Amino acid sequence: MTKSTQAKFSLPPDVAETISRLGENIRIARKRRAMTLDDMASRMFVTRKTLARLENGDPGVSLAVISSALWVLGLDKGLKHIANPEEDKVGIHNQKQRLPQRVHPKKPKLDLDF
């Protein structure tokens, strides 16, 4: 039996739809490669049931399982772009807003070593 969490049932509808679509995309990619559920699950070192949960869009499936599935399918290259700080437009904007308006030169330290 899988562990149940509040977050699993309180996802925004768009996020739940995205997770469901990801599972369907993984199913399509697996079938295009002519892999059975058992074949792919064994390559991922998970059970057939876990892979089926992923493909059915269960939001309780771990990030490790999703990453493993993408790796087995050769689709893992895009993972490094998820939440990339350099692509965070809101965060970059907020950071720029916090920059000081003026920068004062540092006072030179006196060398009092005789």
C-alpha cells in the first residue's frame, strides 16, 4: 500500500493535469520503443505496479522513479532545466530589485604592523 499525503489530493488542477500528461507521455514513449511494463520496470529497478502508477499519473510517485523512467527512455536530458535558477525570471527580477542603488568604496585598512 502506498503512503497517502495531503499534498497528493490538494494539487492545483493544472499541476495535476501536467502530472497526468507526463505519465501518458512516458507510456507513449515506452510503447514506441516496444517495451512491456515488465521490461521497463525491471530496467528501472521498480515493480510493475509502480511503473503503472507513474503512467496513470499518480502524483505520489517519487521523483526518483520519474527520473529513472526518463533515463531508461533516453529522455532525461531535460531534467537539468527544471527549476534552473538562470531561467527563473521572477527570481532574477526580485534579486535585481534588492540590489543597492549606490555602492560606496571600501575604506582602506590601515596597516598597523610595525
